[in-house]
Amino acid sequence: MGQSEPIELEEQGWRALSSTGEAAAEFYQRVLDDTVVMLLPGGMVLDDRAAIGKTMSGQPWSPFELQDPRVIHPTADTAVVTYGVVAQREGALEYSALMSSVYVRRPNGWKLTFHQQTLR
């Protein structure tokens, strides 16, 4: 798992977020870098790994669709992943946002160090 490319990690993350809260928390515990920041809609700023794990273990998303995923490598050991997502949770309105994630390559694989969601 440690050698997955960043775009694959984003897809794996959405699959985890669409299964169980435990699967999502386990996935993010494994993929988050030691230092991480997430900027989420509503002004939520998360920079604590434990808090992020809790936040990600909420009600599953289903269905979800990633749109136009792209990855650029500013350096050999960094990757910026961007894409749109349309997703929905049971009983909730559709969620549509632009996503950006920054990964750094560590000895044990790519790790997520930054993530931002912008509503559209």
C-alpha cells in the first residue's frame, strides 16, 4: 500500500469514506503525514491527526464521483492532486466541491500533508 500513487490514494480515500467509519479512520491514520492541515467548508481547520480521523469517520458517502482528476509533481517528492467531486450522504443534499491535496514522499510511501475543499 505504501507505494500507491497520490491519485490512487485519493480514490482509495473516497472508497474508504463510502464504506464504514472504521475503514475511513483506519485509511486516514495510515495515509496522513505527521504534519497535516485540512481546510474544509464552513471555516473548519483541522491540524490534529486524531481529530481528522474522527471527522473522516462520519456517515458514509454514497454515491460519489471524482471528476477530471489531475496530479502534478512540483518536485520528485511532492504531488498536488486536484479534482472535482460530486457526492451524497443518505438523506442529505448533493455535495459538489473542488478538491486539492498535497502529498509528500516519505520512506514508507506517499503521505497526505495538506487538503482543501472549495464548494462549487
